[in-house]
Amino acid sequence: MIPFNKPYLTGNETQYIIDAVSSGKISGNGKYTKLCQTFFEERYSFKKCLLTTSCTDALEMAAILVDIKPGDEVIMPSYTFVSTANAFVLRGAKIIFADSSEENPNIDVSKLDKLITKKTKAIVVVHYAGIACNMDSIMALANTHGIYVVEDAAQSIDSFYTGKDGVKNPLGSIGHLSTFSFHETKNIISGEGGMLAINDLQFAKRAEIIWEKGTNRSAFFRGEVDKYGWIDIGSSFLPSEIVAAFLWAQLECLDKIQNKRKEIWNRYYNGLNCSKNKLNLPYIPDYATNNAHIFYLVFDSIESRAKCIGQLKEKNFHAVFHYLSLHESEFYKDSYSGDELFWSNEYSNKLLRLPLFYELSLEDVDEIINIINNAEA
């Protein structure tokens, strides 16, 4: 069976892990942590980066930093992973779920204004498949109402947004805070792992304290204070040097990995005949780039999708659907009182992700294309 995803190893992961272990410093915030954080700050102009044990942890840090309290409202898409919502629910927020757009699974910006109330504290946007949301519109809306924007950029490494000013901005560099994932299903991986990127420096000092279990330990090791202690809430958010060492080996090969993934993505896009089987291919707005995180199809019905999954499985290819709308989840459905989220449910029922990983051969891609193109409608 050709899997949906297969983690790619560059060859240096083990070498760097051995180096980290041999250094005697493996608990975190050491050599490899600093290498990774500096890489992101320099390459993408994030003002401050902190590695975390997961994107979930980075989201939880963001919820603390924007001071979410019980009763605050946070707007986010329903079509997303549960961590996007959980991080804010844990702080007592009421989640206001928004619909996706008709064009792609990203949040429908045109419907956000009516969701904002006096209790709204933040908007969390998810750049689905690494494709940018309309950040000019989102930031303008947030600035008008004095609310924070958190970019859930879990899928968005090395993807960009071109604003109305013509400037090409890395995803994750636009909102007040942003979060990334290095889970094994992502383009760049460390097994588990994530990162908080801080673009509004008012959060920088406190973020480091929260990251270090609520202490000023990092300031102590820089010689800025003569002792460290408990000065805020926090948790054990920073990963070990072993995780960071693995990630550094991946980052060294970022361009190589991205080029191969884009080659596969473009092969799918150019080869699939969407009209024959009533398929919709991924839509990328003019302001967005493609980082080849996901190649997805949207079918005309849930039955057509199920049939395609079966046809691919018969030929030993594993294709998978994605999120179920969070507003209809077992946990939240009894609390949801908003409008019907039509497009979120459409993507839940009709979106299918095709295999996409570094070692997937172009011959296998062509066979998948052939199976889909020649399937009976």
C-alpha cells in the first residue's frame, strides 16, 4: 500500500541527535533550539521564535498571551483541527465558528464582521493547505475593532501572502502571533514539534517566561538577573534538544524538500481531468503561493468521494478525507447556536487528500492520476 504520508529523513537527523546527546545538554533551549529559532527569524523575518513541543502548545501559549479569560469570544473556522479551538477553550473562551469560503477551505472573510461583538478578543485564521487567507482584509477588520489576530500556520511553512502594497509576506509574519507544526505529516518534521512566532514584540518577554514554566530562567542564563523564580503562569512548552536536532537536519534541506513536493503537486494539478468526474482542484488566489503541503480534490458528493477512495485502495493507494466540522462535533454541537456553516460541511463531506510525500515517485503519481481520470463517474 502506498501511504498517504511517509516521513522523510534527510540523513543527518541521527548525527545531530548524537551530537546533542554528546554535548551533555539535551533538556532544551540549547545549541539546536537556538539554530532553529534563528533560522526562522532570519529567513522569514519573524521578530521572535520559540520552539514548542507541538503546534498545540504554541496555540495554548498564544491563548495565554492574548489574555483569554472566561466569557471572551474567539472567532475561528469550523473546518480545522481540534487544537485550534481547544487551546482557547482551555482558557474559558466561547468559540464563535465561522464558515469556509466557497473557493477553498479557508475562513470566509466576508462573513467575519457580523460575528464580532464587544466580547470578541481574537480572530484565529487557519491557512488551509498552506494557502493564505486574505490577510489585508482580516488585519483591517481586527484593527478596526481592536482585536488580536493569531495565524494558525500549522501547514504553512515557506508559503507567502502578497498584500495590497505588493509586499510578499511569509505566512505567520502578519498576525500578532502565529503557530507552526512540525508533526510527521508536515513538510518539515521532527516527529512531534511546533513553534510560536511573535510579531508584536509586546508579547516577547512574557512569551519566554510562559515557555519556561512561568519562570525567568532564560533571563537568568543570559545574565540579566542574578536568580530566577516563579513570576507568571506557564508550562513545559519547550522541546528537548533531541527534537530540535532532528528539526535542524530537516531545515537544512528545506529547499530540496519543497522543490520535490511542488513537483508532485504540479504533476497532480496538471494531470487531473476535473471536468470528467465533476472534481474541483485546489484554488489558489492571486495573493497566495503554494507550498505543496496538501493536494486535495473536492467531489460533487460524499458518495463520489467514497467511490474514489475505494478505487484507489484497490490499486494500493491510500487517500484520506480531512476535518469534520467542529461546530457539529460531539463535544461542541449542543453549544453551537450560530448559522448553518454550509461550506465547512461541504468540505467535511467532499474533500479528499491524495498521497503527497518526498519519496512518492512520479510514476505512482501518474498512476493515481490515471485511476481518477479513468474512473467511472
